[in-house]
Amino acid sequence: MATYRIICTTQEPPQLPNDRAHIVAVGTGTSASNYDRYWQLNEVLAAMDRGDAFYTLGETSRKTASVEKYKCPWCLQTHIRSSPDAVKDNNLDNLPGCQR
């Protein structure tokens, strides 16, 4: 089992606020400045099913948040989100967008 730090996201539809759009891809890496791997959502979900773990790390707070699967009540598809906490800088919705 591997553990991956998510440092950026790609959300769709892009015109919606991040808390209303779905994460469709993520970048993982050891530094917040550059991702080592770009994952499509289905790859993240498959890795989680194999037992791999994903997390975020707040650059200012230095607090981590686990990433979990959830079923969207609107589209009924499985997506990912960070575990709820009171820290904003480790929230998936607040991470920068991945630059391709």
C-alpha cells in the first residue's frame, strides 16, 4: 500500500465554484510546487480500492487531511473529498489547479 500527497486538482465544470464542481483529476508529489504524477479520478478510485491512501497537507497550517470516496447526492457518481476539519488550506477544494 502506498500513500500519496495531493498537491493540486482539476475540477469540472470549471465555471462553477470549487465547492460545486467535481474533482476529475489530481496531481500528487512531495512538494507543493510541482506534481510528480497526474491521476484521473478513476485511477485514484482504483488505487484506493487497492488500499492506497491519499491525503492533503496545508502549506501554512502543516495539518493533513485524509482523502475519502463519497457518492455525490446530485449526480450519484463516486468522487473524492478531503475529510472535514476546520482547516482551510488542506481542503481539496482550496488546493491550486493543476497546470498541464
